[in-house]
Amino acid sequence: MAKVKGEALTADGARVMRRLCRHWSHKFTVRFDDTSGEIQINEVQLAMRVEAERLDLTLENPAGEVPARLPGVVTDHLVRMAGSEPPLQVRWQEPAVAQPIDP
């Protein structure tokens, strides 16, 4: 299982999330309400949760890896969906990498 977490800094996370969900609803399976949203992007699920001054993001693939380019694709779309607000800042955490143990 692979998981990548991120956040989009915005005071209007609900609006940005709704716009992204509507935008991708013609292409992917989408569910959303006023505080959370989910988009199934092939085998990867994008989960979004509205918090004060940010939108929490999680990309998760229970059967494999999250494609390396997917966080960038999501970021580009979130920035476009934010529209007229100052450029949206999106930060992603690097996925954890197992380190070998020295004998």
C-alpha cells in the first residue's frame, strides 16, 4: 500500500474541493459534501478534507504505488480550481522509503 499526504493552504477549501470534484466527475467516480471529497483516479483514491485555512489531501493506492507524477497533476488542477484567489500553495510529503538495516 502506498500513501502520499499533502495540504493546500486556502481559506476557501470547500469551494476549491467542490470545483475539483465537479471538474473530474465526468472522468472519474466522485463523492463529496461540504467538508470532504473523494475521487477515484484509476487505482488511486484522492481523499480531501476541509480544515480551517487548508485542504488536507491524501493519495492512496491499496494495491501498489502512487504514480510519481500524480501529486503534480492534482496540484495543477487545484491551482486552476482556486481561480482568482492568490496562487494556491500545495505541499506534498515525500512517501516514506524503507531504509536497509545494517547487520
